[in-house]
Amino acid sequence: SRIPRIVILGAGYGGIVTAIRLQKHLNYNEADVTLVNKHDYHYITTHLHMPAAGTDNPENSRVNISRLIDEFKVDFVKSTVMQIKPIEKKIILEDSTLSYDYLVVGLGGEPETFGIPGLQEHAMNIRSINSVRLIREHIEYQFAKYKGEPDRLDYLTFIVGGAGFTGIEFVGELADRIPNLCKKYDVDQKLVKIFSIEAAPNAMPGFDPELVEYATNVLTNKGVVFKLGTAIKECTAAGVELATGEFVKTTTVIWTGGIRGNHMLDQAGFATMRGRVKVDSFLRTTEYENVYVVGDCSIVMNPEGKPYPPSGQIATQQGETCAYNLIAAIRNTPPKEFKYINKGTVASLGKREAVGMVGTRKVKGNKAALLKKLVDMRYLYIIGGIPLVIRKGRF
Ligand code: FAD
Ligand code: NAD
């Protein structure tokens, strides 16, 4: 009989781990595996706050897919997915069409703007190598422009909308970067403002209150100004309007107010919540048992019936279970239920500072920053072994 075809869309955390596990465990000629991704590299999203702020080079946050994939076992197709057609079992790419027996969707998230006017047009997002290059260059350009128009303090005002983990990690890096930029462009540091604007009463909503307080103190001491309990209402080319009625003039808005699933899942007709598909306990869609969804495009419920927050950690674990279940489907053996094991959460606050929870243990300061490095290196080890840890680890 014909060899089953597995197509994996997206080489993010969920997709790349699925592909790596399949190439390790599938026997010769058991399945044809194709991995499709927009770029010929995988990005280490969990590092992106650093190149976005300019404290690290974007090159350090990406890995060529050819280094991770064995081309004898997995076909890599560099292309953009345009449409998923689950009834026809076809994928429309920008330049060709693929058919599949089994599909894995790991296309990642998209910025959620909640329909707030102007965000789409005027704010930037931390989501890919290209987007962080833009942010980094844009920030530096504002310093250069300010030198020619010294009354334009809005050039030196940086607004970060949303103080979730992404927003917090980014302001930590940006605060570290500002002194260097001030020195490079001969700008008085007192003129530079970083605002972290959060709708909820506290930064990092839902996280341990003691650690949140520690984090806000560390960042405040670095010069970040928090506006808590303050939602962004509108964004224009001139600045942002807050729920309080205040208008803050700025030429730089970084939106870290949340993510939703890839719009292609809605388009394909899957039942979604904010673009994300609630998968069954084997990570399959409820509509098609040959379609699996992993990472930010999926929703997995915790035992209390609430969705787990999307993360690289859960995406990686989903990739492992997804590969196992694909092999089980092909071999006609029992699949495995997905069980998320939270190994801990650490948020960086810039140089030598972080906060984290490991089980019920709280960690902060330099110890947490070291832990964060270890967690990041562990991921590099999972996908690329020791050589990748040595090349891309931020020691
Ligand atoms: P992604 O990693 O988002 O990758 C999606 C892939 O699909 C990309 O390669 C993209 O190029 C590709 N793609 C998208 N559209 C198309 C298309 N149309 N055609 C072809 N290819 C396409 N999580 C943690 O657990 N720990 C952390 O410390 C952490 N830190 C973070 C720091 C930052 C700054 C950010 C932004 C996120 C962080 N996260 C962290 C969250 C984590 O990065 C995401 O949850 C994770 O990346 C989701 O993985 P994914 O597999 O869904 O897809
Ligand atoms: P998020 O949804 O976790 O946070 C978005 C924040 O924006 C929320 O605090 C929300 O209240 C706020 N917000 C929403 N609308 C607003 C408005 N109009 N005005 C002001 N504030 C507004 O999004 P995220 O931070 O991008 O994180 C996405 C996922 O990735 C999360 O699950 C997170 O845990 C994970 N992540 C983890 C790490 C880590 O482990 N170190 C780092 C980054 C992201």
C-alpha cells in the first residue's frame, strides 16, 4: 500500500519538535514527512526580546532548519502556507499544493489587537526575526532623529502596551539598552521615557504577587514607568490614547497585549476561540481525526477546565506527544494522552535579573537569571544537542 504522507505546517517550537521526533522514531519508508515553513530558519522566540531591544544580535535567535532536520528523512519546503483545505486534505502554498494523510498545524500565534483602533497600523510586535530587526532599527533611528529636532521628546518616548511576560521581558532589555544609546547619540538619559502600560491592576496578571512586586521594583529602578490599571484605547501616528483620557505622544509603540491563533485556522472552518483550536486529549481537532494542532494555535485545558497559557514549553511537549501519536496512528497502536508537565516559569528582567516559579518555589535576582539561561539552553539541547547549545546559548 501507499506510504502515508505527514505534512507539518510551521517550524516553530511545536512543529520542529514534531519533525525531529518523527525523524528519530519512524522506520525507513514508514511515512513521508514534509515540513513547511515561511523561512529556512527556526527562530528561538524565547530570546527575541533581546534583539528587539538591541541587547543581542538577531542572528543569535535563529537556527537554520537544515541544521536540525535530516534531509534524508524529512523533506523541508520553504514556502508560505496560504490555505488549509481539510476536506480535500490539501494545503495551498504560495507556489504549489501539497496533499496529506496526516496534518500537523503549528503556525504559531498572531498579535491580538482586540480591535483597538490604530494598533495594526502604528504598533510593532515582537514575533519574528524580521519584526525584531525592525524594532531594533526603529528605536535607534528615533535617537538619531531627535538630534536634529531637539524639541521632539516624543522621539525619546517608548511605549510598551501590555505588561504580560513578553512586555516585561522587553522593557527589562530596553532599559538596559537606553544608557548605551544615550552615550552613542549624546542624549541626556533623563529625557528618555519607557512606559509599560497595563490594563490589569498589576503587571504579569496571574503570576505570584510577591514576584510581581519584585519585578516591578527592579524595572522601576531601571527607569521604567508603569501605568497599571490603564488600558490603551487607541493608537495613532502621534501617540496613544489611554482609558484615563490621557494622550501620550510617542513615535514608538510596541504592542505586547496578547496573541491569538493563526487566522488560517478560522479560514479553514475549524471551531476556534480567538483563532485557537481546542484539541482533544490526543491533540487532534474534533472535526478531523487526521489533523493535529500544536503550540499557540491550539488550546489545551488544564484539569480545572481552564486553558493553559500558550508557551514554548507546552508547544515543545505537544510536539513530542504529537509525533508519538502520528506514529501510533500509522502503526495502528494506541495513542498517548497529552499531559502537560509545568517545569517552571522564569521571566527575564534584563541583565542579571529575573523572577521565576519552579513548582512552589520562588526564585528571583541573579539566581533566577541563571535559571532562565539554563531553561533556554535546555531547549537548544532538545532540538540541536550540545553543538547548538554551544553556538546559540547566551552564557
Ligand atoms: P512559533 O514558535 O510561533 O512558530 C510558528 C512558525 O510558523 C514560525 O516558524 C513561522 O515562520 C511559521 N509560519 C507562520 N505562518 C506561516 C505561514 N503562513 N506559512 C509558513 N510558515 C508560517 N514561552 C516559554 O515557554 N518560555 C519563554 O521563556 C518564552 N519567552 C518568550 C519571549 C518572547 C519575547 C515571546 C514573544 C514569546 C515567548 N514565549 C515563551 C512564548 C513562546 O515563544 C511561544 O508560545 C511559542 O513560540 C509557540 O510556538 P509555536 O510552535 O506555536 O509556533
Ligand atoms: P499575555 O496575553 O500574557 O499578556 C498581555 C498583557 O497585555 C496582559 O497583561 C493584558 O492585561 C494586557 N493588555 C491587554 N489589552 C490591553 C490594553 N488595551 N491596554 C493595556 N494592556 C493590555 O501576552 P504575552 O505577554 O505576549 O504572552 C503570551 C504567552 O507567551 C503567555 O502565555 C506567556 O506566558 C508566554 N510567554 C512566556 C514567557 C516566559 O515564560 N518567560 C515570556 C513571554 C511570553
